[in-house]
Amino acid sequence: MRTIITSFFFVLAAAGCAFAHAHLDRASPAVGSTVSPAPKEVVLWFTNQLEPAFSTIEVRNEKGALGAGGKGKRRPA
């Protein structure tokens, strides 16, 4: 029984390593940049695929107010 529990623990530990978090790789316009006029779209590239249900971004103007919202789209890789 102890061997089964130990084996199960190692399987779970290995599976946990496979679910890495996605990190922002680059953005257009660049993160922290100021552009004029306001861009029609913001494009983000990530290191892994995102889960849209748990992913959000905020675009703010020079005064820190949120920009106009819109529905995000995922482009094919």
C-alpha cells in the first residue's frame, strides 16, 4: 500500500510541473509605453497558452483611467 501511495505522489508531482504559468513574452505597443493616438488594438504574446476564462488585461490612459473595453481574441499560433 505504501508503494502505491508513494507512486501516486510522484505522478501528481510530475503532473504539477507540466502545468507552468504563462508569462508575458512581448507586447505591441510595448508594456509601459506611451503612444499617440491610442492604438486600435493591443497584441500580447505569452510563453504558454492562456486559459481565457482566467485571463484579463487592463489598458489605461495617461491619467490611469481604464481605456475602452473590448472582447479579447486569440489568434492562431
